[in-house]
Amino acid sequence: MRQADLGLNLSTKPTRKRKFLDEMERVVPWKALVELVAPFAPEGKRGRPPFAVESMLRIHFMQQWFGLSDPAMEEALHDIPLYRDFAQLQAWTHRLPDESTILRFRHLLEEHKLAKEMFALVNDLLRGKGLMLRSGTMVDATLIAAPSSTKNASGERDPEMHQTKKGNQWHFGMKAHIGADADSGLVHTVRATAANAADVTEANSLLHGEERVAFGDAGYQGAAKRPDARPEVDWHIAMRPGKRRALDLSDPLDALTEQIERKKASIRAKVEHPFRVIKRQFGYVKVRYRALLKNRLQLNTLFALSNLWMARGKLMAELG
């Protein structure tokens, strides 16, 4: 990337963060995303000229990658030359977006549901390059914590979040549901519900409509019998843990059943990779906003970026 700030940014050490941004610089379809957002951006006929759509989009993505709130993003732009360089904001002498500007850009994306459109655009790109097939889908869900404190303006917890018990521990928040390509593990469908929603109720809504097989863990037992099930989809659901532990491996039939379960588990394992990326790579372990809609839109952005991150090797190889 360019060295900015009047030549004062002299560091050339290839840090992990610099390498990450260099890779995302190459694989994110900036031109197509800017063309998607630009018709909704303010024209700036009065007052100060608006910041470039691409700069604001780059800032918005850095918030997702590094888990930064609006005020933290504003401070980071002042403190970290690498961030200003990536956002194409050239020098200390130029004004930088404040937290209100960053907030308004996010609200613009939310108002026009552009996160969902960006997610679809990225997936169309990946599909066009042969990185997402259409024959099989894996489904899974993960819990995302929400603040349980009532020390806020309303004096209550987010009414759209709920608590649920997993194992011996209670969790409060929402549940992120995904449908992912069975071959690549790239996410093609995202949904969000309160944490107490059963996984199986979302199973068929996570299919894109062209697959012939679908895979899920034991929480999706009965997916093929639900009213919204499609008869042409062959569901391969994991056996319940208790029944699997009861298998007698000295019995040939039970031994064969165990081999089948292992094979299904090896296919399903790839659906965990997108969750690992957004939770460990991007640090998304707690919801940032109140209400499911805003958090659902953020999930669309996160999984669009995780798809690009997971496919970056093949995308960069194609770019040369």
C-alpha cells in the first residue's frame, strides 16, 4: 500500500496486520461495492464535501475486522498511519471522519439493507470463479452473547435477545444460523434469531434452493419432516450423542454406522470454519447493537468478509 502522512510513516516491517490489510486490499471487489453504495450516498451540495464512498467503506470494513466501535475507529484513524493509508486518507493535514460521520455511513447501509446486497455481490463473484458449488449445503448455528446488564438508557435488557441453556451453562444473546457450501465451506445464507430458537426451525430456510443434499448436526433431527422441507433434498443428520455412545463397535452393523457418522462429521467440520473466522480472526464474540435487524445486517457483512478471507489464496493466485 502507499506510504502516506508526508513521508513520516517509515515503518516497513511486514506485521500480521499489515499483511492482512494488503491481502484484503487485493481480494475485496472495491469497485463493484462502491458502485453498489454510491447511489445512496449524500451528494454534498451544501456544507463540507463528503468523504469518498470507498474511504468510508474501507473504514466500515476495518471496524468489522478489528472489532472497533465508532469512537474507537475515529481514534484509530488519528493514531495509526496504517489505518489511514488503507482508508485512502492521506495526511495529518487532511480532516478525518469523526465518529458521527462513521455512524451516519453505517446507518445509510442499514437503511437501504446494503449489507445483504454486498453479501450477495461477494457470493456472486465467488460463484462466478467456481469457488461455490450448488449441489450440497451444510447448516449450523452458534450463540453470540449480548449484554445482560440493565444499566442503559431503557433500564432493561434487549427484548429481542433471549437466554438459552447449552450444556450446564446459560447464555443470553442471539443465535447466528448459516448455510454453507458443502465443498468449500463458504457461507451462502445467513439468518439471526434469539438464542432460544431451536436450530431445526431454521434448517430449511438456510438452503439456497438448488442443493440435493444437506448436512447438519444432531440439533437438526427432523428437518426433513418439517412443513417447509423440500422433498428433493436428502438430509444427512448426525446421530444423537447418546445413541452414538451406545453403539457396540464389535457388532458389524454398529461399526458400519460409526464409520458413516465419522464420514458425516468430516463433511460437517468445514461449516465451523466461518464461525472461527468471525470469532477468532475478527473478534466478533458479542453483539454490538440492540435489536436483531441491525445485528443480522452486521452478520451479512462479517460473513461476506469471511468468505473473501477464506478464499483469498485462490483469489490472489488468479490475480497473479
